[in-house]
Amino acid sequence: MEISFTPEIRRAGLAGAGARLLGVAAVLVSLLLLLAAGPPAAADTTQVRALLHQGQDLLRAGQNDAARPLLLQARTLAQKVHFEAGEIEALRVLGKAELVHGSFAEARAFLTQGVALARRTPGQPGLADVLLALGQVANEQDDYPGALRACEEALRLYHDQGKLRDEARTRNGLGIIYSSRGDFPRALAMLLPALHQTQQLRDSALQANCLTNLGGVYFRNNDARKALYYFGQALPLVRRQPDQGALADCLTNLAVAHQQLGEFRQAEPFYQQAIAVSERAGEQAQLGVVLSDYAQLLTDLKRLPAAQTTLERARALLEKSGDVGTLAATLVALGHLHQQLGHGAEAETQAHRALALATPIKDWSVQESAGGLLASLRKRRGDYKEALRYTELAQAAHDTLFTQSKAEEMGRLQGDYQLSQERERAQALARTGERQQQRLQAQQRQLWGLGLGLAAAALAGLALWRLNRLLGRKNQQIERQRAELTELNATKDRLFSIIGHDLRGPLHSLHAFVELLAGPPLPPDKLAHYTQRLTHTLDHTLALLENLLHWAALQMGAAGPPRPENLDLAALANENIGLLTAAAEAAQVSLAHSLTGEEQAWADPAAVRLVLRNLLANAIKFTPAGGTVQVSARRTGAVWQLAVADTGRGLPAPTPLQELRPETLPRRAGEGGQARSTGLGLQLSRDAAARNGGQLLVASAGPGQGTTFTLKVPVAETVEVPV
């Protein structure tokens, strides 16, 4: 039973008629075994084992479709004869088959059933093997806590059973999981003992894998010298293996480590050996990757013509293999090389091709590099408008990479926190159980008769009931704290996203505009265009910052309690229309209201003013020139419905009057090139309305039919009729 924890799952396969004949032969063999079975009970378990054996042979040959019916048949037969060990093994192999096929959800379902069945079965047969496979699936799904829980339990079981090789494989897998999440201390804490165990076992293949993984951990931790040591230790072991792809990878690792240390002359022979091995193996994709890395070394050595030839060859191989990500990175490198050689047009062509490949697969690193290259080339040609656009594209990709990096770090920390909480809870329960056991033993030693025994049992039952209540309250408290932590974490993520992207973006645009001003004098029409664009950007940034401060105050409870009072909605409408008249005139949008002065509400003036200002600003932003924005009020019972209706672009689909959910609305750019909406204004308005006992609604007849936002506020307790 072998499970690989490498980032990619290699799918073995046999091509042509040989593979099909193998599938047919396996089915025929299984049917012959069924026909030749002896007595019912023994024959049934033998048939289950035979079906499993044939299914595994087909999986090794890459015949997943032929293997799956045999494995399902083995499971059904094992259930029929109550052969739990056979059913557990069938579920494990089915999960492994779905994992190889890339169906992670189905794989996890089979393996979860296998774990549950193994736990219920006396002796728990095969539990460690199923847990190890489940850990691999969880790791492929980026379920860090789930992968660690499964693999750590499998490690304990293998250790208790004395299965040294399985324990070493599991430690190796755990080391890779920790390393992929950037937890280098724990990765080393797993890989170093695993290496020692493989040396004891004299398992050269597993030992080479551990050494390579150790080198990878140190390389990712920016310690190329130690990485070089472990890669060098792995090389003679890998040379003994038949896998030429693993040998090419090891040689490339050595070359890259030397290159990282600046030892270019020592790196080149390893690159040349890796290229030769990849050519012999016929691995086009791997050869393309090695050539792409080698070209970077040639560039560092200032051998630019040779680097260009190597990159062109790598590009051709990667285009044939379909490795889009590596091909995009290679095209960017080729573009930079052409820029150094003074081939501006060819550099721009390669950068455009890289950008076109990277955008659909969301390769932000390539987008950042290609965008920066195109911005530099356009700026050199004097096309400052396009240079600014590509600069903004590169900066947006950089911001996304930064946000993803922080999100991954927060996910790892949250996973560590959840694991520590679970371990502390388990330890606390264990300590409680030990104390309870000690108390019961002490009470039993003090028994001297039936009466005292019954009394002691009653007291023990009362203590258990009280302990159960205490544990229940403690669990409720922990659940409340978890919910609060989840909510705070979501608020923090939203705040970081807005600050890291929507607030930094306009500042980068301002920086790019200042750079343009520092360059050659701009024509008056371009200067006017950039000035108008900068004004829109700053207005949007100021509004966003004001909303962000209000929203942060609400989230942190710093806004104070609502202070409702009698409020004249007509006066409030006049005030806000006066504040936004200039913005409306600039957008060529007319503002008006139809309130008579009799609309007296009972609400917090600051909250209603905030909501109305955001609704008016939003309506102006999404209403084209010549449109109108109308404020009206209608009383229904004890509630005023204050409505802001516009003749703008409307919502993507007809929407009847319903409660506003800002997260469901699309984030779109405003009219006239205004900045894309963050959705924070509507979120803030909804929170402010709910906090003051009101409600915010939305309705639209559909695209191009305008939108109406309605604020519900209570009617004033006493309405003063003007004389």
C-alpha cells in the first residue's frame, strides 16, 4: 500500500490494446474465481480478496474505469457476508481510485465511510491505512486541520503497531504537509526522524524521497546551502532508481540551489545532465521546465544569445505539452530577454502572449511581471496612457498576491489555533475523566455496606450530573467564543481587503500620475483628462475613507448608542441634496425631492443623514448624464418609507421590493469612468438602519430601468403640524 504526498498525483497508464486486454483479462479472472469458489463462507471472503486484488492491478495499470466496478462489487459482497476487513479495504482502494482520478469529494466520502466502519469493527482493522489516505485527500483539498488530524492519528497507530516503514512514510507525508503551509520547524521535526527510520530500514527509495523533501524545506526557507547538502545526498540514491523523471528533478534541484548561491559555474553541469536525462526519457514538459530554468542561468552569465535559443526551445516544448502556467512564465522571461537585447517589438509580443495565457488561469505572478514589462515598454515609446493602464494592472496583480499570501498565513494560523483548541479540550476532558475515576475509586474503598454503597453511588451520580452540566455550559461558552472569533475574523478580512486593494489602488494611481507629471510636459488635453480622472479618484477615496471610519466604529462598538428624536425628513433631504448638488451637476444628473414638511420621524438624525447621503451618492454614481434622482416619502401605518429612486442602469435582473443584501449586488464601475464600487456604503447604510430599528429595502425593474432604495423609519411619537 503506497500513498504519495507529492503536490501532483502521477497517473500511470498503459496505452493501446495492451491496456484494454489487461482490463478484460482482469474481469475474466475475477469471474473464473467466482465460478470456482468452494464452500460459501470461505469462498465469499476469497472472492472479495480476489476482486480487490484485480481492482488494484487495474489501478496500477491506469485502468480506473475497469477497476471501479470490481471494487464496488467487492464492497457489496463483503457487506453481504459481513466481512468488515474486506469492506474497509474496498472503501480504501475506492477512495484511492477517486483520488487518482481527481474526484476529491467522492474519494473523501469513501474514505470517511471506511474510517467509521474501521472504528466500529473489533480490532479496528486497516484504520491507519484509511486514515493516511484520508489525510492525503484532505491535503489535496487544502483542508490543513483535517489532513493533520488524520495523519497524526495514523502515525500514532503505526507507532503502536510497530510498523516502522509505514510510520516513516507517514512522517514523510506530514513533513510535506507542514512544509507546503510554511511551517518549517514542524516540517523538520517530522522529516528528520523519518530519514533516520529509512536509514534503519535500508529503504533507498523512501530515503531519497525524505532527503529531497528536506532539501525542499530548506530551499523554501531560503537556506540554499543546507538544501544543496540534502539534494547532494539524495542524488546517488535516485540514480539507482528506474524513475528518470525523479533523476531529472534531483539534478535540476542541485542546479537551482547552486544558482541561488551565485555558484553559476557549478550549476551549469547539473542543468546539462538534467537536460540529457529528460531528453532520454522523452518527457517534453519536464524538458521544457529544465530548459526554462537553464535559460535564467545563461542570462545571469550574460550569454544572452544562448539564453534566447534555450528559451525558444523551451517555449516550443511547453506549447506541445500544454503546460500553460510554465509556458506563460517562459514567455515573460523571453520578453525580458528581448528587452535587454533591444528588441522592443518582440518583447512586447511575448509579454502580450504571456498575459493572455496567465489571465484565464489567474497566474497573478506572471500578470504582474508581464504588466510591468509592458508598462516599461509603453513608457519608453511615450504612450503614457497605456503605460499607466499596464502599471495599474501590474499593481493590482501584486496586491492580489499580497492578499493571497496574507490569507494563507491567516489560514495556517487559524488552523493551528483550531488544532490547539481541540487538543486542549481533549486533554481537559481526559484530566476530568482521570479525576472522576480517582474519586470513584476512593469512594469504593470507603464502602462498608450496602447502604453506604448506595449512598456513594447516588453521590457519584449527582457529581456526574453536575459535571455534565458544567461541561455543557463550558462547551456553550466555547461555541459562543468561536462564533465571535469567526465574526471578528470575517470583519478583519473585509477591512484588510478594502485597505489592501480598494484604498491602495487610488493611491497608486495618484503616484503614477505624479510620475507622469515629473516626466516630459504633457499636452493640455491629456493633462486635463488625467486631472479630471484624478479628481474622480480622490473624491471616491475620500468617500470610501469616511464610510470606512463609520463602519469600523460600528463594528468595534465605538459609535455609541442610537439617540432617536423627532426628525424632519424634508429638512434632512434639503440638507443632503445641497451637499451633493455639485457632484450631481458634474455628472449632469438632476436632484429633487417631493417631501412637504409633514414627514416627521422618530430616529437618530446622524444615522438617517448617513444612510440618505450614501444612497444619494450611489444613485448619482450609477445614473448616466441627463438622468434624475428623486427623493420621496410615503407613510404606511406607523412607518415612514423614505425612497431614493434613480433612472440609472438598474440591477442585472428584475428585483421586487425586498430587504437589501449588499453582498449579492455586483461591484461595478460608475458612470463617466468613476471608480468601481466597494459595496461598503450600502453595507454601512444597512447596518446603521438596523442598529436604529429601521430597515433598508431595494427594488429594480431590471437593466436600464433604474433602482429604488427605501429606508423604513418609525413615525414620530408626537407630530407637530406646522401653522
